[in-house]
Amino acid sequence: MALRMVLSLGVCAAALSLGHAALAEEAAKAEAPNTVAGVVVTGSTESTQLQVVESGALGAKSLLDTPYSITVITADDIEKRQATSIGQVFINDPAVYSSAPAATVNWWGTQIRGLGVRNYYVDNVPLLLYWGGDFPLEGVESVQALKGLTGFMYGFGAPGGVIAYKSKRPTDTPLLSTELGYRNDSVLRAHVDAGGRIGPEGRLGYRANLAAEGGEAYNGAGVERLAGSLALDYEITPDLQWRASATSETSNLKHEPLQFYWSDYAGARPPRVTYDYDNLEIDNSDYRADTLALSTGLNWAFAEGWNADLTYGYTRKKHRSNKMFAYLLNEAGDYEGYAYNFAETDENNFVQLMVEGGFVTGSVRHAVVAGASYQNSLADFGGPTSYWSNDFNGNIYQRQPFRVTRQIDYSTDGSPYEERQTAWFLSDTLYLGEQWQAIVGVRQTRYELVDLDGDPATDSGYETTATTPTVALIYKPAPYAAFYGSYAESLEGGSRVAERYANAGEMFGATVSKQYEVGAKYEHELLSLTAAAFRIERAATIEEEVGGLLYLRQDGLTRYDGLEFSGAYQLTADLRLGAGVLLLDPKIKDVSAGQEDLEGNVPDGATRRQYVLNADYRVPAVEGLSLHGTVRYFGDMPTSDANVLFLPERTIVNVGFRYDTEISGQRVSFTGNVNNLLNEKYWDLTNVGEGVNGALAIKVYW
């Protein structure tokens, strides 16, 4: 079926390309990417310091005027490296890490600065995406990682940071491209991207993407995926613009390798890693997910230097899990296997009104952002119908004969709860002369968690109101350099305890986190640099064993002190070199009585050292040919707060090429990549590693 989808899409692409051929000469040609102070940007001839990023309640600001560390990866870079997962997208940023290899379900796997990421946005609309899979990349123009606390900018959220997706926007000139790709062992992919303007004076713009993928991945997982997106904009008047976007994906990942837990492990070293993935699969397991993201908005320039923006969005993710887990027991590779069956539907409704403008008081220029928002999040989990049971046991070096034979109930009428956030925010950037800027901001949020199951005995609902401030100071000795210091607070909503704990389903209360950061940014001529030193303080969750049962409790404090650096240098006209470092000193602090053994330990899953080297080289002897490569080192990491077992360090090498040429008057790109070139064998936090795998693609611009 998956192969038929890909072939059908390929036929459609060919037919569409023939009909569009008359517009080929007007198609805009993509420009080569630049890497700027840890931020990748494309399609700009202006100085990169003027590149603008959206920062929630701070509004749109240039990179140098943003007092936080931000990485933006564009569609061009994603396509060049043929990235399919968050880990591959941010492979060149040492501060962003994912323990989920390609062709696995991303299950709580993404971290920024050692903290789990729980905040995902699509066109500024929240989407619950931190477990159960990644967002489809075919319709994405860029992926942004905003590091650290984001409470003022985006409201309630975990302190790790934000992953924000921006949809591809309509093009001013006609665009049509078709792409066919292959990944080992047998995954075929087809993708069509079309855009342009129609109607009187071209006032209606469109951008449409359609992709299908199917086959067997390098790790034996069966991939079956169909994704589409559409973006529109319309100029109602010169001062009033309307926009809308929609993305949809259906995905079924079959018989992926087991996901592992270490809480029952006895031993000082993990088992020898095996990439014999056939030993790690349950043949009829699968994980199905349907993703939908819709948004629309109006932008009104109602006065000179002032505009108002109204956004409404709806996002939904539906999960149906027949996923398999295993508790590793010893160095011999024995495990206890668990089947996890459940269904869940997560929905968000979001509306926000934001006004931006400026005025002058005396010698001080002000840039003001003010707004209000409402978010309603509904999580409908099939509690009574979920299934978590030790259905099989085995060894990672032997075939697993278990198959699921019982009927699975995927209904979602079990344990629904609802989150409501009502907020207002205000920020003022004060320009104190040509070199100094001061930023002050405040957000007040009323948060409600409503338990809708109707049982007073299990009611875990609560409400709270919090004010989260931010202050920052920026000094720019030159237009291309900035030094900054910032302080921020963030309120984090409660989370539901996972099924593997004895107190599964318990809802934790909201907590406040704090962040202190100083940093520098520089981008001039051939050199780009960014650096930051930070401290993040967050309430901890700790595992506790009582009567032979494992509980998860809120207890103590986790403190993350760190240094982050990235840079790039254009060594020659054809060779760019880049490097990045994350040095982290994470600790558990202030634990309660009975947990003193955890004091000073490294939090579960935090990697203290990560290094990156990368290069891009345009081959002078072959016009249109470029080579790229990345070497990334990951330090060891503890499998629990107790720090009894650490997973060893590893170094991953990725390489690739892109060749742009013309065939029969059409621009054509050939792309190829090999991930984990040296086939480094390693344990990730909850998965075996990503074995060597490759991809090839051909893309035609019509």
C-alpha cells in the first residue's frame, strides 16, 4: 500500500510538472545557505544581523537584538542533509539533542541544554508534540530552537526551551518542484512543492506541499506516511493582510525496535550494543498517529509604525499505540518486555491578539508589544482501556517470537482533562542611545487544570495565577556585535505520571523555574560567533521505590549551569568551517529527607559534554557540486538520578553531497547523505543507536 501511494504521487507529480512547464523561466532560484552565529538562514543578501526571528511576546526582532540563544534551521538545510528527525535537523547545534533515532517514535526524547522540551509551536500555535512522533518537515520553511525559559514569551511551559515550526509561505513567482527519494533498506519517497500568486494583481498567494513515503527503514521499521500542507495569504487592502495554513499527516510506524528502560538494571556497564535489529522487533507492533495543525490570522497596519495581529489556531494529534517496551536486566542482555496499548487525542484551541508599535519619550525610543491570549487544551486518554503488561521476556541477542493476539481497544473515553490558560503580556524595548538597549516584560497567566472524568475521588484539578517577568540589557559596541544579560521566569504546568509508575495517572502541580543568562553575538565579514553562560533552576521529579513499587514524585531542585558556544568561519570562498560546544554542570539540589543520596547527582539523561565540528565545501573543479560533513561527540549520560549506570560516550560522523545542474533546460538537484558513516555502535537513553544509513534524492525545478 505504501509503495502504491509513492508511485501514485510520482505520477501526479509528473503530470503537474508538465502543466506547469510554461512558468519555469519565472521560478525563483534558491540561494545557498549562510550559517550565522549558530543560526542558518537562506535567501538573503542583506547583512545577517538584520535577519528577524519571532520571539513570542517580544515580537519580531533581529538576531543581535534578541537576548537569548536561538538556532534557526531552514528548509534548504533540512533538504540538503535529508533530515527526518529532530536529532538530524539540529545535528550541528550541540545544545539540542534527541535520544530518538530516525525511524523510531520520538518518545519524550528531545532536550535543549539538558532539559526535556515540552513546548512545540506551529505558526505560533501550540501543538502537543513532545511524545509520540515528530512534525512532518515537507511543508516547513524553518525550525527554530529558542533555548531556555520561555514563560514570558509563550506562557506556561517547561524550561528547556521551544521548538517552533514555520510553514512554507506563498511565493511571489511561480514555483513547482518534484522530488523522488530513497532510503535504505527500501523506503521510497515522493514530494511535490508548488507555489505562486493568482487572481487580480496576484493578491492571493498559495503554497502547497504533498508527500508520501513507504517501505522498510535501516532498522527494520515499516514506514507508511502521507503528509500535505497548504498556506494562503491575501491582501485585502494595502494595510490589511489575511493568512492561513494547514498541515496534515497520517503515519503508521510498524515493528520499530524495542524502547528500553534501565530502572531494573543490575550492572555497572550496559550490555554490548547490537544493530541486529531483527532481534529487537515485535513483528505486529505499530504506532499510528494523525496530526493536524490549522491557523489563520489578520495583520493590520493601522497607523505608521503600529500594527495589530490576530491569530486563531487549532491543533490535534491522535495516537493509537501498540508499542513495545523492555526493561533491561543485566549485561547479558536479558529483558522483561511490556506491551503498551492506548489511544489518546490531544487538542489545542488558541487565540491571540498582539499589538506592536513604537514611540519616543525624550531621548529614549520605545518598541512596545502588548497582547492577550487564550488557550484551551484537551487531552482525552483511554485510561480504563489502556493496557500495560509484562507480556513477554527475552534477550536482545535472540529473536523474539511474541506476537500480539488479543483485541486492542482504542477508545478514548477514559481520563479526559482540560488545561485553560488566559494571559496578558506587555514588553518594552528601550533604546538608550545607539549602543544600549534595555528590555522589560511581564506576562500574567491564569492556569486551570480541569479533571473531566466526573469522579471526585480522583479529581486532580487545580488552578493558579502567576506573573512571569523578564528583564534584559544589551550592549552593542558595533552594529555587528552584541553583549547581553537576561533574567526570566517560567511557570510550568503539571504533567501526568506515566503508566510504568505505581502512581500512574497522578497529575503534578504547577512549578516556577528561573533562568539567568549572559552572552555575546558577533557576525561580521567572514566570522560568526555566539556564546552564552546560563543557570536554569527547575523543580525536580525523582523516582522513589516503596514496597517494591516505583513511584515518581515531585521533590528537590535541578540546577543546570552551562556554557554554550558556536561559531563559523569562511576560510576560503569555497570552504566554511564550523564548531560548537556545550559544557553542562547539572545537579540535583535541595532534596527532602530520605533522598540525601541524590544530592549533587547528575539528573537522569543529562549529557555534560557535547562537541560539534562541521564543514561545507564547494568543489571548484565541478560546478554545482558541494560537500558537507559533521562530526558530533556526545558525552556519557546517567540512566537515572541515582547515577549508578552511565551510558558511554560516542562520536557520530555524517557526510553528504549536493549537485545542482541543468538537464534539458530544467534545474535539477541530486542529493545524497550517509548518517553514522563509521557505524558507531552506541546506546541512546531509551534506544539502541542509529546504525549507518543512507539516502538519495533527485529534485527537479520546473
